[in-house]
Amino acid sequence: EPRLSELVTLFRRVSEQHGSLDPDLSSLLERAPPLGTLTDLIAHALGLPPAFKQGLLAETRVDRRADILVEILQQIADRHSSGSQGLRPFPPPFSTN
């Protein structure tokens, strides 16, 4: 699906801009999880505020969650390329759970 591919590509790009991507998470991305699972993983990895994450989980349309995350990832990528500082380490360490 194009949306899944776009989300993975943007997430990898942002991850590379902020350091390296956790090997476990990278391996999971290569297996192309379902779009709903992918949106949940990326929302977690981005370290978004809990209220925002809850809002994403409340969105019943997976394609809308993916669109929101694409917008966020694009903003992060744009901020990085413009030289903005103050971002948290990205992505945070992948959970062993």
C-alpha cells in the first residue's frame, strides 16, 4: 500500500536525521506490519505527548491516523533540515517487551 510505504520511508528518514534506527524496530519495519500496527509503533517511537497519542488511538480510521503521522514526520524532517534544535533523542530506545 502506498500509504504504508510512505510512512515507513518518512519514519526511516527522520530516524536517520536524528541518529540511528533501533535494529529491532528496523527489522520490524522490513516485515511491513499492517498499517494500524505501524501507526501505533511510530506514534510510540516519536515520543508524542500522551494526550496526542490517545487522540490517535481514538481515531477509528487507520488511514487518517497514517495521514496525521505523515504530517508530523514531514514537520520533523523539515525542522531538522532547517536547523531547528531542541528535539528529543529520536527514536527512543525500542522496548524489549
